[in-house]
Amino acid sequence: MSYNYIKVQREGAVTVVTIDRPDAYNALNAEAHREMDAALDAYEVDDDQRVAIITGAGNRAFCAGHDLKQQATGGGLDVPENGFGGLTSRAALTKPVIAAVNGIAMGGGFEIALACDIIVAAENAAFALPEPRVGIAALAGGLQRLPRAIGLKQAMGMMLTGRKVAAREGLALGFVNEVTAGNALNVARDWANEILKCSPLSIRATKEAVLRGLAVPVETAMRDQWSYLEMRAMLESADFVEGPKAFAEKRDPQWLGR
């Protein structure tokens, strides 16, 4: 598939999706949403692709959120079924996604980052949910994910004011994993390479169990995890045998993903 507003590169087992509207601070219009959705569809079903990284073109913005100019001219809030950027409502995705935040992440852009499993931020990154300042609300998961990530009071302090949070404060609050003075995408690649050392089935089982477990009591989650689809796949796999065998033989495991 050809794209007009994003770039997709496959680097071995890593898919890098770059939002490519730097003149618009990488804000997403309707077509950019559809392209992001298609790229993530392809990532989700490709067994050879094990980690995805989302970033923005240039060094000013990760994503400024929804294209308000489109809305102002009657374009509305046209987003895919899978949510903002094709990600924020993609509940069944069990493969990891990393956000390489290389500048501002505002509104829906911040919500894309929050929907990722790991956030790497450049020093110049800044985050906000400023929707109330323009008469809307953070309806792409920000209202739900931010309180879970940093606690109710800190989240309310951000959401009820729309204030901007710098990368270092995001790290202190707990929604950023790492801040770098260098290139956020390169650091995200380092995180991806660490994930690739692990069994792909174990990674998928872990993500599924963690996210499903957030909605139920701990005791229920611990009981039910044994029946989860990705957990069963891991427990019944050749990799489940290979991991301990490689450890006993003092060698690197050869993951088959099955």
C-alpha cells in the first residue's frame, strides 16, 4: 500500500511508522488516520514483525493530535474503528508498540503515546491533553489511560487545566519510560532490540495478561490468565521448551515463535 501522510519501514522484525505531516506538526487528518490504521493492521497480522515503533517526522512534533483545521471546515472527528491513529481502541493487539516522542504530543498525539506500551521521549518533548481549551474532550483514551498511568490527582491536574508537561516531568510522573538528549527513535530501537531478545510468545502473553488483568481483581486475573489465548499459545509452544533448554545449555535461545 502506498501512503501520503505516513512512512512505514521494516527494520528486520521491527516496523517503524512515521507520521509525515511536519508542516502540520504531524496532526492527523482523515486520510492520515486511515493510513495509520492500515499500517497497524499489517503489523498486527504479520508474524515476522514483532515490535512496532511510532514516531513523527522532523524534530518539532510527535503528533499534535486531531487536525483542527479539518474540523473547522466541517471535516468532523473522522477516526477509524480502531481509534485515534488506528491505535487507541485496538484492544486485541498483543504485540508491543513503542512511542518515540520527538517533540510535542498534544491531545490525540498524547493519547497515541499513552496507548503504546513504552514511551521514549526526547528532551524537547512535551505532553498535554488540551482539548477543553478548544471545546472538546480527550475521548481517545486519555481520560481513562492517564489516571491509570499516574494516579487520579496528578491526571486531574493535567486534564482539568490542559497544561503542558515537559519530558522530564513526564518521567517523574511515570508515563515516560526514558528521556534522551539524543534521538528518541534510536533509543526506541534499543528498547525494541531488548524486546526481541525475549520469546515473542512470552511477550504477547505478558501484554495480554497485564492489560486484561487491569479490569478485574488480582485474584481473578491470576486465575483467568491460564485460559487467555496468548497464554495458552505460549504454554503449548516449542519456545516454552526452548527457553529453559537454552538456559541449561548456557546458550542464546533460538525462538521459533510457535
